[in-house]
Amino acid sequence: MMKYYSSPAKINRMLKVVRREANGYHYLQTIFQFTTLNDQIGFKKRAHGGLIFHYPHDNFSLDEDLIYRAIVLLEKESGQTFHLEIDLIKNLPMGGGVGGGSSNAGTTLLVLNHLYDLELSTEKLIELGAKLGADVPIFIYGKSAWAEGIGEKLQPISLPEEEMLLIVPNIPISTRKVFESEHLSRHNQRLEGIYFDQSRKINDCESAIFHHYPKMKRYMEQLTAMNTDPFITGTGASIYIAKPDADTLTKIKALASENDWTLHPFNAINQSPLLDELN
């Protein structure tokens, strides 16, 4: 029988770009928190016959599929060949800044390590996950974290678990374009001390996002005018705000209809639901 596992979304509570390294990567400081929004990935072991995917690859090729890439990477690491049926119920926006594809990869690594009794440590899985993408390690770590480097150096942090609203504009933002942009702020003082407060609610990617995607600037100005204190997670396009009151929500729904946004209420949480599912 196919068993389904959570592949949760994350939000960035802060994103600082400290510098660009000699290898072209950026040294970041960020704070990750999990959410109650998620994809669902189903796995069913088979005796033989390789991999069968029960979801289409219309919008991305198999080689771009981070679930497939995670399986191939784990086969190489373990020396095993996995025979599986795999399903994906896609609820999270693609390219929305909530880590959908990275979360899918992290869930795949954790679940297959469990299903096949590979006994790879969390540290080893994080090392493997970093090969698939900068955001994959947090989904293996599974707890709210202060992250540095490209996002692989993780330390625990406790954050308020709040009711929030995710606003997803219909704008596919390219993370690569943002980080390669001449408008990206790349020389910023490194923060000291692991904590979060309002003074650290910073996203250094905003200048590049606003230059290349001017609608995002307009949307943020509209939401700010409602006193909602909006924040772009990652490189966007998703924006989150604290749960609005009824009158403000009515105004946001009108803007959503006008601008082709989707709205997703959620709770910010400090632990990935996948950890409980695997215990």
C-alpha cells in the first residue's frame, strides 16, 4: 500500500547576503521556520522493476525532479537499487520561495533512509542534501534553525509559532537571476548572536527582486499601506503576513482577485511534521 509523508514548506524569517565567495556562491545568514503547508509524497516498495512515478513530468523533466535526483544520489551512496512506486500531491507553489522542491528532496532522503534501514546519520543526510540544493539541509534537520554559509550550517533557534497568511503572486521568480543580479546587495555586515526580533526582519534580496520584478514592489507597497508588515520569503514570490483581521482580510482578498494571487492560511511551527511521522 502507498504510504504518504509530509513534505512541508518553510519560510525565511530573515535573509542576509553577507558576501560573494571566490567560488561564486554567496555567504548567507538566514532563519528558517517550518509551516503547516505541505506537499504529500507517497512511496510503495516493490520487489523489482525499478521506479514508477504516478505523477506527471509536464512542467519539469525527470532529470530536474528533485525526488528522482535524491533517489539516484541515495542509491549511489548506499550501493542499493530501489524499486519503488512514487506519488506526489503538489500543493506548494513552484518557484515560490517556500522550498517546495528542496522539501521534496529532503523528505525523499529521510523516508528512504527509514524504509530501507540505511542507518545514515542526520549529518550524512544533510551532507548529501546539500549536493541537491542549498535549502535541502533544513528539511533534513527538521527544526527551526539559524543557518549560515549557503544554508548548510544549522543551529537551533526557538521562534514564536504564529497564525499567518501566505500570499502567492502569479510571478515565477528565478532565484538564479536574483543572485546573479548587479542590483543584489552583496556586502553586508555579518550579524552576531543567534536570535530573532523585529530589527532583524531583513531580506537583502529585495533590491534585486524589485528591479527585475517591479510588480513585487507594488504588491509590497499595497500590503504595507494596510499595516500588515509583509515579508518576502527567500527570493519570492511568496509573501507572508501575520493573520489579518476580518476587515483587512477582505481588502487582501479583493487585491488577490485583482492581481491573481492565491492565499493560504497557515501556522508557523518549530518542527517538521515529518519527524513525528517517521518516529
